[in-house]
Amino acid sequence: AVYRDSRFSGFDAACVVEVLEHLDPFRIPAFEQVLFAHAAPGTVILTTPNREYNVKYPALKTGALRHGDHRFEWTRQEFADWAAHVCRSYGYQVVCSGIGEEDPQVGAPTAERFRLSSIFSFRRIALAVIIASSSSTRSPAELAFIFLASSGCRLNIL
């Protein structure tokens, strides 16, 4: 059974910042149903680490994850494949691009930013944002809030 809470429905947007990688992989389908089918916000901002970028952290051992509680970290392609699956399954649209300190071989530090060029011309849009590089002065939550506020979305902080 999938947990559904009506208090999560009816919002213009949802921010899922650095959460996905803390879920056991077998729980991701339930997460998808709750977020994209039940809550079904018009915009979703979702961030997750880019595993390929881990080679840029000298203190991180080869093959290690960035945090002890991470169950997995996806490559850019794995994240893009998952996002495409979400779009097909739940009626969202997505376009991939990078943000942050982009390395030509391993990409940006956190998962791709997914954005449609004209956010107001679509009812439901999947949107994921890369966390800016470690030199950024803004947190992922701040970046999400700034984007949503500038897009005219109704914001309720839970």
C-alpha cells in the first residue's frame, strides 16, 4: 500500500531537495506514485547527487557515496532515464540541462536541472535543479524558493 496524504495535494509546486538518494531503490515506485500521481503538483523541483562528479572530491574514496545515509547515487544518464520514465508514466514534460560548475567529462556536482523553456504554457512540468557548485552562496532550498517565487507559484511551506 502507498501512503497518501490529502494535505500534500493541490499545490502548484513541490520541492524534493536531496531526498531521493536516501530512499531504498525498491521504494522509488511508491515515491513516484505519491509525488507525481497523488500530490500531482504543476511543478516539481527535485535534486539528487551526480555520481559521476564524485571523482572531483579528493577526500572521497573511489566508488564511495557522498553521505553515509545515501542508498545510491545516479549518473546523469540514470537520472535522465528515470525522469523520462516519470514523464511517460505521469504526464510530465522534461528537458535536461546542467547548472553549477560543469566539468566537460563528469558534468555538474548534483543532478541535472530539468526545465521547460516556457513554464506557464504547460499544466504539469517536471523540474529538477542541480545544486550549484560548492562555491555557491545559496542553498538548494533557497534556489528552489527563488525560482518558484519568481514563477508566480503559490507557496506553502510545510
